[in-house]
Amino acid sequence: MSGCELFLRTAAAAARSCRALVAFTASHRALRTSPPSRAFAKELFLGKIEKKEVFPFPEVGQEELNEINQFVAPVEKFFTEEVDSQKIDREGKIPHETLEKLKSLGLFGMQVPEEYGGLGLSNTMYARLGEIISLDASIAVTLAAHQAIGLKGIILAGSEAQKAKYLPKLASGEHIAAFCLTEPASGSDAASIQTRATLSEDKKHYVLNGSKVWITNGARANIFTVFAKTSIVDSDNSVKDKITAFIVERDFGGVTNGKPEDKLGIRGSDTCEVHFENTRVPVENVLGEVGGGFKVAMNILNSGRFSMGSAVAGMLKKLIEMTTEYACVRKQFNRSLSEFGLIQEKFALMAQKAYVMESMAYLTAGMLDQPGFPDCSIEAAMVKVFSSEGAWQCVSEALQVFGGSGYMKDCPLERILRDTRILLIFEGTNEILRMYIALTGLQHAGRILTARINELKRGNVTTIMETVGQRLRDSLGRTVDLGLTGKLGAVHPTVADSANKLEENVYYFGRTVETLLLRFGKTIVEEQMVLKRVANILINLYGMTAVLSRASRSIRVGLRNHDHEVLLANMFCTEAYYQNLFSLSQLDKYAPENLDEQIKKVSQQILEKRAYICAHPLDRTS
Amino acid sequence: MAELRALVAVKRVIDFAVKIRVKPDRTGVVTDGVKHSMNPFCEIAVEEAVRLKEKKLVKEIIAVSCGPAQCQETIRTALAMGADRGIHVEVPAAEADRLGPLQVARVLAKLAEKEKVDLVLLGKQAIDDDCNQTGQMTAGFLDWPQGTFASQVTLEGDKVKVEREIDGGLETLRLKLPAVVTADLRLNEPRYATLPNIMGAGPKASASGNGSADVAPMEAGCRRLGQGRPVNRGLPCAESQEEED
């Protein structure tokens, strides 16, 4: 009987891989950095859409909106009238008066709580202002290094005493902060840092020794959040090396800087080495728990990451204005550039990317602004990956529109291109983030699936019938309905088609995740190319969700140009749908579209010889 | 000597950096979804009032704006720059289009008397209609002396010395308070409303009043017949290419 066979085969395969699965979920290092809660992305790995997390699209009250708009006006005025980005790039520094004006505008303490002298902005408001500050990348990076990571540790993990002592002067800009994690030998592998903090004899302070590299604001900061290894005695009395975070003042002594780095882009920001030589740090300056520094670092980085989406969207919107102006005025072959299809394509790309980025960023910001401590680290990582790559692609296309003049230093495009390149590298390289996105979700799915597979083993009849039935239905082809469309649907009927595409993708993604876990088990950690596809699919799914949620709201509320939004949303969803289908088919075992084996072979042979190994085309054998 | 009270009128206009588009039916310009901000000359007037207050010559600054609900934002900017109180004379959006210098001057005159101010400051003209009439008409209604196109303002006891930029050069007048002064470009450089000040302006704004009850309803003064782009004179210069689009 085919039903029984199916059952037996499923159960047997499950039993075999079950042990592997359990091993995977148990051994894999916990990447959770905050109290677990049902955020959206993780459930996608199980083929489920947590509708209430993402529909309706987050709204702010009219009062708050008025306040945000009031903030935007002077900041925008300042950036358009008084910031000379070309000069900053050429001279490699931000003028002192500009920094002072930024301080007086209040931009150095945007997220510092009001009681400590800051503006206490919500994530949404911070994202909104980020759209304007990104008009000058050097200033944006300087401000972000100061508050999004430099002093954020004190807000997130600091004691009341530490907050009261340090935040007021940091919020006013009197003191500047820097985030010191990276070392010459430890970039992406942050856990391997060598800087050491040894507890003194009298246990009253730590002595800090080590070198940090590529620290933004390294030369002008007075307050550093430094991460160093400390030896702590574990619960089982073994001595381990764990990272601890410290608030270090330059006045503690022994803090020196290297010379400013000569960078490709963001040349106005100050980046240099920071050396600590026998710096004495009082024990009161430990940030968070001793040994809990890695978690503090991850929390800090996760909390600011999403704002890259709105910052890039703001930059793209300005770019679209500049580029369309040029395309409408410049004529070739007696027609303006704007009439040619290949140019029009570029504008559609820029508009689409900006729309998706905005939607993802503000959706994430809205989730983060919910009460409690929602864990949106995957969502934030997805926003960062999408926006950094979207930015690079769009700026390159915009430069192309300008043609030869875009290549000249007189035109701001070349500077924007150089400034944009760093986005894919810092704040977690996109490669690392893709691994993080994929593995965190797979870990979550693995845990849930292990439970189900245990039940199968135990012979729980309902679970068995469910699984068999599911497999049968899948193989016969099915229509997926996850509740997004229809009379009680969450999306507006105009975008129902795209919503159906999303549902289909999500369902098959969930199935594929299960298959992958069963196939690889623990070893999936090593399969970076598989993980890359998983991450890409997830990023697309999140993007689709964000645009559908936003477009539905725009239609329902009746915002200006909502039919244009529907166009963009449908366009993106269709594109992403087919990309996902391709990635999903590549993830099948023995898929002909999958070239991973060949890729591995080629790279192995090249890396062996550290060179291109083909014989020259002109070579002869004799 | 800080017994003086100042009334500053501010107008919400389309931002100077925006590219103006005429409506297809040529009844006006597109304002929907377009960025608006405080008239630059009004900003200069507010800045002057705030500087006088900082020099302790003026005790209280009241900001006034006539127009639809969005004018609250303009008043709030004035409060963030340093005004103490705001009065919004609410005019429904439909009628706001017909609001002209005559009507606004009447409102300002009434408010100046009601609030017993000693100095009325305005921008010399608004960048949308370029009328350059409101200040003068206000002075007329109040029967107060006026110093227009001011490039320097000095308070001297119960008088105010105003240096005016006129076509022939500079003219200096000494006016007896109370008086009306309109600000010209070189009077000062307005400060930025800092974000902490904008946040602080919130409570000030909610405590401010709505002044529409005190003023008589407006009758339409002039009626706009149409609005369109200037005729292209076909001059061979680089900019004309852009203008066409």
C-alpha cells in the first residue's frame, strides 16, 4: 500500500536524520541575543506568515507625525544650505563649525532618553531623520559611530549610575563616543579578539592592553566602548576567556591614536587605530556583566542596523531627483535621454529599490517600537543586506545615466559611489549577515521540527497522518492559502495576485527548509552557498511582505499616488517570486541548476596555485 | 526696561527651493503634497524679535499666523526659535486662497490692539504673492508709524531707530513706539530651530490660543482670475532650456 510505504520511508529517513538534527540544534552556538519573542522572520522558516506582526503597516499618530515633520525641516535646511559635501570629501575632514552646528541642532543625542539630555526619539523617528542626514555620508557615519554604536551600549546595558554619568555630555556632543571592537586579526570573527583586560590585585580596576583598528571617531572620541577578553571562573570552576565590555575614558591614560586612515569613501569621517597601553579602567565601568560582552556587542549592532534602510532610501530619492533632471535635459539623437528605454529602466530600478527599502526599514522600525523587547535581529540584518546592495547597484546605474560627466570629480556621483561601497562591508559584512540570517532561522525551525520528528518516532498517529497527507498533497500540486487574500484577507484586493505569489513562496520555502535540515543536519553550518540561497529567499520574502503591507495601507488610507505604489509593489513581488523559484529549485538535491560542486572545484584549483591556472590561449604544446 | 511686547506675523508659504508647477486648470499653483515652510522674510522678523528679547529689551513675543490648520507648524517653528506664545487665526482652506494683505492687516491690527503690543514685526513681503502691503496696511489701520525694508533695528527707550534699504541707498528713521517694522534681507541671519527647542515648543504650542473668535469674518477682497507660466520670450540663453521643461 503506497500510503504505508510512504509513511515507512518518511519515518525511516526522519529517524536517521533526527539524531543529526538534534545534534545540530543542541551544538550550534546560540545566536539569540535578547529575550525570545515571536518576531516575523523566524516563522517564515516554518512556512508560516505571522500576519499580526506585519499587517497593518505600522502607523504613527498625527501628533508624532507632526513632530517628526517639524524635526525634519531644520535638519534638511541645514544639510542643503550649509553642508558642502564636496569640500568635506576633498579635504578629508568635517569643518569644526559644521560639527558645532550639528551638536546645537541636537543631532548627537537623538536616541538618548530625554531625562539624560537627549531627544529620546523612537526608532521610527530616528529612521526618518536618518533619511536626511545621509545626504552627507561622512557626517552620517560620524554621527552613527557616535550614537548608534558608540554610546548605545550605555543606553542598552548601562547601569543608572553609568547612564547619569556619561549620557548627558554625550547627548550634547561635548564628548564624542567610539565603538572599539575590531582588531587587525579580528574583523568578522569578533569573538577572537586579543585585547586583554586583567583584574588588578586590589580588584578595584582592570588593566587594559591591546590595539583596535579602523575605529570611526577614534581620534576625537573621549568615551570608548571597548571590548576585551577577561578570564572568568566558570560555574564549574574552570577558567575561561570571555569578552567583557568596558566604558573607557581617554582620561584614564594610556590611550593613543594612530594616523587617520586614507579611505576610498566617507573621507570626512575620522578613522584610525586606537591603542590601549596599561589603561586603568575602574570596575564600575564594566558595561553589562563580566563575560557578557559578546552579547552586548551583538545587541548594540543589531539595534542600529535597520536604519541603513531609511538612510539609503533618503539618498536614493535625492539621487532620483538629480538624475531625472539630467536625463530630461540632456539630448542625444535629438531626443532627451529620458525617452530611451534603457534609461527609463534605470529609473524604474531606483524607484523600486527605494520603495522596498523604505517599506522594509519602517516596517522593522515599527516592530522595534512595539512594547517589550521584540527580537528583530534577522529583520534588521535583512534590511541592511538589501539596502547596501541596492544602494551600490542604483548609484552605479545613476552614474551610468550621467555618462562621462558622471565619472568626473565635478559631478557628485563619483563621490556618492565611493561613499556607498562601505555599506556592504561595515556593520557586519553582507556575507556574515547572510549566514546569520539563514542559520538563526534554520536553528529556530530545527528546534520546532525536532519536536515533530520525535513524535513521528514515537508513533503518534495524528502526526504521522498529517505528515503523510501533506507529502501527498504536495506531490499532487496544491494551491496555498495562508490568509492574506480573500474576504478577511490582510492585503488589499488590488495586490491580491502578488500576495498569492508570496504565500506560495513562503509555503514552499518552509517545505524546503525542512528538506534541507533533514538532508544536512548539523553540517549545514558549513554549506555557505546553500545558506546564501536561503538568506536571499528570505530577504525577498521580507521585502514582498513589506511592500504588500505598505501598499495595502496606502490604498486603504488613500495616500497620494497609491496606484504608483501598487505598480512598484506588484513589480517587485513578481521579480522576487521568480527569483525565489529559481533559488528554491537550486536547493533541490541533484538540481541541474545548482553549480555549487563545480564552483567549489574551480575555486579549490585556483586557491591551490593562488593564480589563474589555464594555459594561455596562444600556447602550443611542443 | 523690558516692558515691551512684540507681535510677529508669520506666513506659511511654499518652500523657496521647490519647483513651482501651475495647476492644469490654471486657477493657481499646485500646493497639494508640496513642501511648505515659513516665509524667509518672516523668519528674519522672528529672529529680530528673539534677538531683542535676548538683549532684554522685549519681554514677550507673540507669533501670529492666519490660514488653514497647517499654519500651526509655522507657529511652532516660531516658538522653537524663541517666541513665547502663538496665536493661530484659523481660516478654512477654501477661504484661505482668497486671503490677501487687506484681510490679514485687519486681523493683525485687531490683535495688536487686543494684546497691547508695542512693536509689530513682519517680513517685508511673502515669496508667493510678493505683495509687500501687509505691514503698511497694518500700520494704516492702527495709525502707527512704520519702518519698512528694515536692515537695522535699534530700540532706544520709547523710540525705535530703523535703517531702511531704499532705492536711493539707506534711510534712517526714528519712530515713536508703538510702531510697525517690516524686515528686509540683510536685517539678520535667522537661527536654526534646534531639535531640542522644537521639542520644548510642544508645550508652548498647546498652551497657545486660537484667535479666530476675536476677528471679524473676512470678505473676499480680490478674486484671482487665472495663473500661468510666463510667456517664453525665445531668448537664446542656457537657462531657457530648463525653463521649457
